[in-house]
Amino acid sequence: MKTFLKSTATILLLFLYSCDANKSESIASEDDTNEVVAPSIIPLPSEVNWDNKYYRLPAENIICTDNPETVSWLQKLLHEAGLNTSVQTGSDCGNWNVQINSEKLESLGEEGYELYITDKGVKIKAAAEAGVFYAVQTLRQMFPVEIEKGESVSTTVDLPQGTIQDQPTYQWRGTMVDMARSFFGLDYLKRHVDRMALYKMNRLHLHLTDDQGWRIEIKGKPKLTEIGSKGSVVRGRSGYLTQEEYLELQDYALARNIIIIPEIDMPGHIYSALLSYPELNCDNFENLSPKRATPPELFRNYNVGWSKLCLENPKIYEFVSEVIGEMAAITKGPWIHIGGDEIEDPRYKEFVVKADSIVRAYDKITIGWEEVTQAEVSPDLISQSWRGTVESVVPDIKVIHSLCSQFYFDHGNVPGQENTNNWCKKSGVSLEDAYSFDNEDPNIIGVEVPVWSEFVLTDEMMDNRFWPRAIAAAEIAWTPGAQRDYASFKKRLGRHGDRLRALNINFFRTPGIDWGKESKAGIFSNFLPAQ
């Protein structure tokens, strides 16, 4: 970091942030009696230079653009701040200028942006609509927290003048919600999408099926939800998404530049399907070992690795094709996740190759947990690494990094936290563990943070597991490694406490961070459901 100190008759301090900076904590106002806090932007942009002046937003704002359809999020932000806006067509006709130029694709990519705040107004430049959206999210973090509550902003809005040039390090910046052990419905998932968008995350992986429950409607196999959705872990919630709800969620997410990835876990972790359609089992349920449950019993415990499709029966591929076909037809993103973890069977590799070919036959790209790369799958398949112990037989396969010791957020925020897993790391997965990611493997396309729901039974508990650790994951996936600094991150994160509270997020108050003034209603609770 480079920090420059200037002294004049009217200026106390001026901190300029270079491209690897933002460790400075304040910039000076033009009023020499009032020192103000610099914007605590997360993820830290690639390059930031703050000036020592402010631009005060007027009551009447004109947005000037040649792409009116791209400024709806900016209009919404200004409206929430109690400011009036109008949109005019042109390149330089208002105090807000939004420009999309495809020629900037090489320098900024589809998600990058340039942001200029001067005494004349605000200018956003991007190569695509996603870049404008992320510029607005950066601006949003400079606005008063009242906008997150839907309350009127009682003060003027002053934006620090300066320039930002920004684009993500990784294309894949994701979270995973396990809905199969305990169900999380449409309303919660929409709130989760909103929170992801604020921190520039762009992939939401839904673990829709497992031994305990089947959570997505398949019209050609109605028993999957009529029967298979009734289960959950002990004290967990049952239920499922209709196809209409799934489509609604995708549209909601896509409007926020987030793509949904559905996972149908197979050939293991599949008891909810075996319960619904017993003909998928072998004779005498030999595919269930040990027999922790048999149809028509629900499975409500936590054990894994005991159920699988009857891989000796070729008719299982009719079931796989029908399910994948329906999922492909209602999935707007390019990916379908086939699971493939924690299973041993002589026919396992054969199954994976066939399942991958079925996904590709429906014009989708396959994702699987790292075990699937033991088979000769398509080189287009994406491996999701969770233990880092499987060496792929397919060279240069693309990888999503979800290493359990850094990114399994069902593990405790701190050692010994109640209702958390610890099988991967006994001390839990701390905020610093998540932030410590550093990998130069060119095949890694990004990171994804899963929360498995064996012990995560309510919306409040899911909040507590994701936040604030998901914010750390957002920064390490967006910000170049040379610019990242954990001490700086903690200070900026603490200043997000009020915003997280305003968003009604039941986030974990990580020790060692100044989260600001706390109300009794804001103190963390696990919110355990009744027995």
C-alpha cells in the first residue's frame, strides 16, 4: 500500500489507494473539523484511487445512457435513497452516465466495470450489463444502511470522489445450499440470492436430493415428491420446490447475475428415490448396505455411503435419463450437477461415464464431485474438489475449489460451536481459514462454499453458517491475491455489521471484529426447532 500525506490549510488527510491497497482507513473531508471513514467496499476492487472530495447527490438525478434497459438497478438504488430519477438517451446528458461498450470486453470482461465519481457526477463504463450491475453493488455499499431496511434516508448522500477499475479474479464465485437434509423454501432462497448479489457472488448450487429427501418436482416421476419429499433429518423440514417455483427462483437469480446449478446426487445418496420407486433397488435391497432403512421407511439419520442405485440393472438409466431430461428442460443455466460422491461399486465408473453422456445429450455441461474424475468422463466436465485427494484421469479438467478445510461452512465458525460438523477439521472452519485461500492452479475456475444441512435446521441457522464467512469467500474469489490482506478485510467487514443487521441476516459475530453497536434482537441464536 502507498499512502500519501498532504497538509494544507483546509485539508487534514488525503489517502490515495493504489491498485494493491485499501488498507487506509480514512480520507479527509473538505471540512477540516470532520474526518470521515473511507468506503469499506467488499470485495476489495482491483484498483481504487480516492480523492479528497465528495459528490453530493442532488434531489433530482438524470441518468444518461444509450442502453435504458441496463439502468434499472441504478434507478432502484437512487429511489431507495429517496432521490428522483429520469432516464435520457445519450452519452453525456446527466449527472449519471452509464456506458456499455463491447470493445471493453478484452480489458474488463463481462463482469468488470469502471466507476468515476467527480464533482460533475458519476460515470459507469462496462462491456456488458453484468458490469453495470456490479458497479451499482459497489455504489450501494457507499449509501446509508437505511436503504437496506426500506426506510427513507434522512440525510444527504455524499459519495467520495475517485476512480475504480474492477473485475473478478475468478468466473465462479458460489455458494451451495443443501436442501435435501432439511428443506429451505423459495422465500429464503430469494433472500440468500439478494445477499450473494451484494457481494458479487454469481453461482448458487442447490443440493436437491439425498437419502433424506427429494426436493424438486419431476412431473414424469411424481412419487419422488409425493413420497420422497416427506423425509428430513431429525427436527429438519420436509418439502420441495415445484417446477414453477424453481423457474421463478432462476429468473429472480438471473436478474441479479446469479446462475442456479441443480444437483441430482447419484448413484449414491439416493435413498429418497429408492424409497419412491423401489424397482430401482436390487433384489433383497442388496444395494443398501448396511440396511439403515428399507422402503417404505423414511431415513431421518445422518449416515452416508450406504445407498446406491442397483447398478447391475440397465433400467436405472431410463430413470436417470428421464430425471436429467426434465431438469435440463427447466434449467436455464448451462450446468447440471450429478453428485457422484462417497460411493464404491465395481460399476461406478461405468455409471459416471453414462450419466455424463446423458447430461451432454440434453445440451448441458456436467459437474460432479471430485470422485467422478476417476472415470473417463468428457473433458468438458467440471470437477468439484472437496477433499483434494482424487487425481483426475482426464488431463486439465476444470475445477471448482470447495476444499472442506477452507470452505465447508457447516463446520463451526469457532471450535466447539453447537450444531456443527467437524469431521473435516476438528477446530471448525474459521473466517481466517476461508480468507487464506491461495492457489495458482490454472485449472481452478473459482470457489464455492457449501453448507450441508444435517445440523442446519432453520433459516437463522443457515444464515449463521454462511455469513460472514461467505463474504470472505466473495473477496478471495473476486480480488486479486496480491491485493488481499486479512487485517484490512476484518476492519472493512466490521463496518458491514450495520448493513448485515439492516438486511436481517442472523450472521455470526466473529470474535476479534468490531461489529458496531448491537441490539438484543441482533444477538446470535441457533434458533433450534422444537423436538
